[in-house]
Amino acid sequence: MSGIGILLVGAVLCFAGIGSLHIAVLASGFGLGWLMADLLSLSIGTTILVSLGGAVVAWAATTLIFKFAAFFLGIITGAVIGAKLSRILQPDDPNWILSGIVIASLAVACGFIADRYRARALLWLTALGGASMVASGLGLTISALNFLDNPSEGAQQVFATLIWIAVAAAGWLAQRRLFPDKLRIDDNRAKR
């Protein structure tokens, strides 16, 4: 049951993230809280509370400083991507310092990228961040897919990464089709 929530929130972020910044911020904050609590192996109740708190804090911070919404959304989704990457690269016994460095580095880099390239960067970041949550949710929900949330070294890491990329690509394509106006995509120009 615990994975269904993260799976659903991740699907919203992955496939509709660019459609509404408010939804993307709430989903990213929830996902960041969930993945951080998961890295700390907290109980399900505490994980849900941390996730909801992450959603509220992310939304409040972004709303208060909406001028910098793309930057903050980039930071939050970058942190989600960093948390998933830390989980894949350190499957057995994660090093908290290395995880913190990876998460913080990706968060800051993605924040600047999102601020610079706006909708195009947010399309990629929401697709990657949402896909990481979808993969974790599938791993938590379906025991046969547990390796998507907690891969062992070797083939499981590679396969989990490939699935993450495939889901992100599907989210990227879906968002491009659903929200061409937000991305300023001219379909007539592409047909020439």
C-alpha cells in the first residue's frame, strides 16, 4: 500500500508536471520528502508525514517567491533525481555524506538550469523526477519489482536505471503532446 501513493504522485509529476507549476511543486515536494524518508528507513506513517510536510514546505516556499518558481522547482526536482540516483548507485549501505553531496549538487545545478531554460528544462526535470517516483512506487507496490526501489549491485542497477529512463522518456513525450502551448511548440513548423 505504501508504494501506491508515491506511484500516483510520481505519475502526475512525470506525465503532467509542466501543465501546472502548483501541481508540479506539490508533487515534487511530496516525492522529495518520501525519498528522503525512504533513505532514512523511516516508518510508513512518518514517511507519509515527512512527504506531506515536504509538499507543503515546497509549495509555500515557491508561492512566497513565485518570481523564482522555475528555480525552486528545479531545485526540488533536482533533489528528487539526486535521491533516486543515490539509491541506485548505493544499493546496499548508502553513505549519507555522499548521498547529501549528490542530492545537493543536482538540486543546485537543476535549479540554475530550470531558471535559465524555464519550460524546456522543467519538462525534462519533471519527467525525470516523476519517473524516479514511479519506479520507487512500483518497487514498493509489486514485490517482484522491488529492485526498482532498492536495486542490488550489477544487473539490477542497470535494469532499474533503464526503466527509469524509459518512464521518463514516456513522460517527456506525453507532456510535449499535452502541453505544447506551455512549451511554445509550433506543430506546423515541425511538419515543414
